[in-house]
Amino acid sequence: MGNIYQSNHPLIKHKLSLLRSVETGPKKFRELIREIAILLAYEATADLSLKEILVTTPMTEASGHQLTEKVGLIPILRAGLGMVEGVWEMMPTAEVWHIGLYRDHKTLQPVEYYNKLPVHPTVQVCVILDPMLATGGSAVATVDILKRWGAKRIKFVAIIAAPAGLDLLQKVHPDVDIHLAAIDDYLTPVPTSPDDPPEGYIVPGLGDAGDRQFGTA
Ligand code: PRP
Ligand code: URA
């Protein structure tokens, strides 16, 4: 059974509050997404396997460690793009595989538009990166794609989740560990007046993570 890990780190909590703020513009928003992603990925990779190695220092020989598993970073386009660069800097030998999905505005179902995974898996651990886990449709679809590819160990790193999305991802893929900065309250319902926000947005959330990063709101 996969686990839900909600970070308690003060730096993440502080940065998340800045990220949520309507006052935060695209440049600062991108910086915060990058920084929070690094901190969450640090926590999410705490169980990677190591082997012992011998290192020659300028003084003598020392025992050291080397990662034994190949990691794949899988950003979900578009909003996951902002999370990948910083995490990649922390683990430069990782492979990056992009999955393109968007949520259909009417049905809220994910629509796949990009996927160039090779025929056979090339990594042992897949870390999916997407700031928002709302209905969970995009997360479930991405894990489906990775499992069809043959991925065995999958982790999902998001910044904010809604309870509905978490429930769905856990129900459909109970073996996937989920790492988060926050679990929010609910998803916006079907609008009943023109002033209402569109359906399926996380509350309190941060709005549209893709639009806020790329300045397309
Ligand atoms: C957002 C977000 C997730 C998805 C979450 O992407 O980045 O991928 O919505 O919603 P779900 O849990 O209900 O599937 P969006 O579809 O807006 O695409 P974008 O990143 O290209 O703007
Ligand atoms: N996608 C977003 O970017 N924000 C939400 O609140 C829900 C889905």
C-alpha cells in the first residue's frame, strides 16, 4: 500500500503561502515552484538504494556511497515543467520523460497529447512531478501510462492535493507513494452563476498552476 507523505518542513510551509498569494507574479511563482519541488523531492527520495564504494580523497581512502537505482523524472506538461529543472540539478544522472496531458474543461477528464517513452523502461524509480492533484484524473492517467511502460516503483510528487484526487489515486494505484506540501479542502463545484469559478479547482489552492507559471491567465 502506498503512503501519503505531507511535508511538515517550515521552509515548504513558508514558500507555499507565498505561492498561494494572488500578489505573487509569474517570475516569483516559478522560483517558488522550483524551490518547493526541490524540497519535496529531497523528502521523496529518502529511500533510494545505495551501495558502498571506496573513494580516494587527497589524504587517504574513505568509504562512501553511490546511488544504485536509475531515477526517471516525469513532469506532466505543462505545470510540471516548473518542478523538473531544480530537481534535475539535484540528481543530474536522472532521465527526464515528459508526459503531455490537459484536462478537458467540460468533462475534467485528462487528454493525452504527448508521450515519447521508449518501448522498454530505462529507469527503476519513476518520480512524477505535477503541482496540482485535483480530481486525480491526470495523476491516475500518468501512472497508467508508466505502468503500461513497465515501471515498477512510482512516486507522485505534488504541491497541493484535493481530498478527492488523493482518494482516487490511492484507490486506483495503492502502490504509489504520494508526497505533498498540503492537502486542501475541496474542489469547486459546477458553477451556478457567471461569477462562480470554473468547476474542479482546488480550494483554497493557488488558482491555475500552468497559467500562473507561464503568464497565460
Ligand atoms: C493541471 C495540473 C494537473 C491537472 C490536475 O493541468 O497541472 O496536471 O490540472 O487536475 P486533475 O487532478 O483534475 O486531473 P491542466 O490540465 O490545467 O494543464 P496545464 O498544466 O497545461 O495548464
Ligand atoms: N489545476 C490547477 O492548475 N489548479 C487547480 O486548482 C486544479 C487543477
